[in-house]
Amino acid sequence: GMEAISKMDIRQSAKKVRHVLDVVKNAKVNDALTKLSFTNKKAAQIIHKTISSALANLMQAEETFDVDKLYIKNAYVDQGPTMKRFRPAAMGRAMRILKRTSQLTIVISDDRK
């Protein structure tokens, strides 16, 4: 079978991304893209983009393939580096904000085991 991988760095916490990712795990690529385009979450757009990008990678690698056979073989997100920022709070205090990032990896494949 054939496989394609796509990775993306995301300015959102892994937890939030994982929430949406669970919806499409092991789904067919077509179904996943449809579902994501109706999911009103920031992460959904990013995951959609990453899957599309994996598709594009596959198109460059293979001349012929059946898009209906493709499914999401592997999809995971890892917590990336956290940027620490301060924001002013009442009475001259400063509050720390953690701007979390994450790394998304998606593997699409056509070999159903």
C-alpha cells in the first residue's frame, strides 16, 4: 500500500486539538474532511488542512490511487514548546499566560489490514 505523512505546528494546546482529532481517527479521508468542514472549531480547520496536505503529498508520490480507499492510519498530536507571556492584572499585578503549542502528525494510507 501507499502512505503519506503531513505534519503541522499549531498555536493551540494539544488537548483542544486532540478533542477534534478523536472525531476523525481511523476514518476514511473523505468522511474525515467532510466532518471537519462542518465542525466549528479552530482545530478542525487545521486538521482539515493537514489531511489535505497529506493528500497532496500522496498525489506527488503516486500516479494512481483511489481516494475512496484512503483512510487516516495514524493521527496524533504532541504538546510543543509553551510560550510564557505576562498580562497586566488588577492592582499592578501581572498574570502569567501560557501560550501552548502543539505538533500534529497525520498519516494517510490505503492498506486496510
